[in-house]
Amino acid sequence: MGLKYTEEHEWVKVEGDVAIVGITHHAQDALGDVVFVDLPEVGKSFAHKEVAGVVESVKAAADVYMPLTGEITAVNEDLRNDPSLANSDPLGQGWFFKIKLSNPAELDALLDETAYEKLTA
């Protein structure tokens, strides 16, 4: 499965029953230079659309929403140490956290690339 997207500008990549989550190119462009990220605690569970973290830039702060219900299994410590990864490689090394999915059916509500491009056009 390719990337899926939320209307709140998070991306999701599913690998088995785990989803990797980050912010999109569009989000990091809108934010500008990212200077701080607040990542969720490993082991904590969140409901779909619940605030799981915060990303702060020189321009603004924005909530990072949980795209799917589940438990945080990992956070990107490299991103915590170097928040600029959210700008330089948002779809790669700038990932935020990993989720063990509680309800894989929620994936059906996420946007595909075409729908996300229309949303951000």
C-alpha cells in the first residue's frame, strides 16, 4: 500500500499491522522551519483524530492528530534531536511515530494521493 493522507496533513504508511505517521510536504511548507516537536509517549493509546503531538516552527505551532486508533509503538528520536528533518525529509527520516493499529478499517477513510492533491490544490 502506498501513502494515505489525512485532511489535517498527516501521511500514513502501513506495514503489516503498524502504521508510520508523519506530516506532509504541504504541512511543512505551510509551517516553515520546524524548530521543535513534541512526540507522544511509547505505549500510550490514542483514538482517531485525538491530538498525539505538536510541531512548532518559526511561524506557528500545529497539533499532530492521530490518523488512526492505536497504540504508539515507537517515536522518532532523531526527529526529536533534529526537528529540521520534518522539513528536509518529511516522508522519510522526518517520520513522527509508529502506531499498532486497533481498527484497520479506519484506513478506508483516509485520502489517497489524488484526493489529497485535490484537497491541497
